[in-house]
Amino acid sequence: MSVSQITPTLFLSGADAALNQALVNRKGITLIINVTLSHSCPIYPGVECVRVPVSDLPHARLGDHFDRVAARIHGNRCGGTLVHCAVGLSRSPALVMAYLMKHKGRTLRQAHGQVQESRPAIRLNAGFWEQLLDYERRLYGKNTVKVAAPLEPIMPAKRPVGALRYGCERVGRAPIKYYSEW
């Protein structure tokens, strides 16, 4: 269970850390952003959980949530925020990078560097990179990152329902709701 501290009040992890109440309390986390399809939000006193149900596939529209998630992180003035996906390598780092660009004035290059310094194993899928590049262009009118090779086509994957991604999420299964969801 690895929690990476990105700023004094912003943390990034996989789902396992969010399920550890002692860790959540120790870090002073009062807001959890859950970016998974199948992991439920934990219910802890004094901790709000917001669910952003997006799959980790290149065609998934994570960028539709950049502004709302960034605003929610920025608006959490009463404690720390934990952003997590299944394993903390693609969806949650992308949302954290969008927040850093929107509210901390970072370029995409700087945001990626800051997140990667705290969590070296991050590996965003090609679709999320495209969406972050578009977001940076909207925010700053230019891109600071160049794509070295063409990104894979952003097409819906042909995967049977129940196929596993990272060995833990079932695509196509409806989650149980105990939380707020966008």
C-alpha cells in the first residue's frame, strides 16, 4: 500500500490505501476522490468520498471531469485530499496533473514531473495523455510536451464484459452506490 504525497495536502494512491482508515486519519484526509468503476467508497466519519466512474481505457472520457475534480480538490480547505484509482498509475495521476495545471499554474511538463517525482511508476494511457494535452492547450494556448511517437488510436476496446484490467476491475459491472457520484 503506497501513498504518494504530491503537495502538503494532496495524496495519490491505489484503492488499497483508501480502504485503510488508520492511514486516512493519519494523513488528515477529509476528501477521497475514487476514480474506479468497481471499488466502493469507504464510509469514515469526517471523510467525504466522491466517485468518478471512469474506466482505464484510452477512449474513456476522463477529461470531462478535469475541471470538476480540480475544483473539488481546490475547494477542500478542511484537510487533505486522496485521489485514487485501482492501482494509482493512470487515472488518478492524470486527474492530479489536471489539478496542478488548473490551480497551481503548472504546465503539463511540470505537473508530470511533480507527480512522477513522488510516484515514479505512473503510466498514463495514451487517451489520457491526449486529453491532458488538449487541456493544457485550452488552459495555456500551447503544449509543453511533444509526443515522440503517434499515440495508439483512441477507439473503444473490444473486450468481453468481465475482462480484467490490472487484475482488479471488472469492465461492465455496475458498482454499488454508497457515495456521491458524477
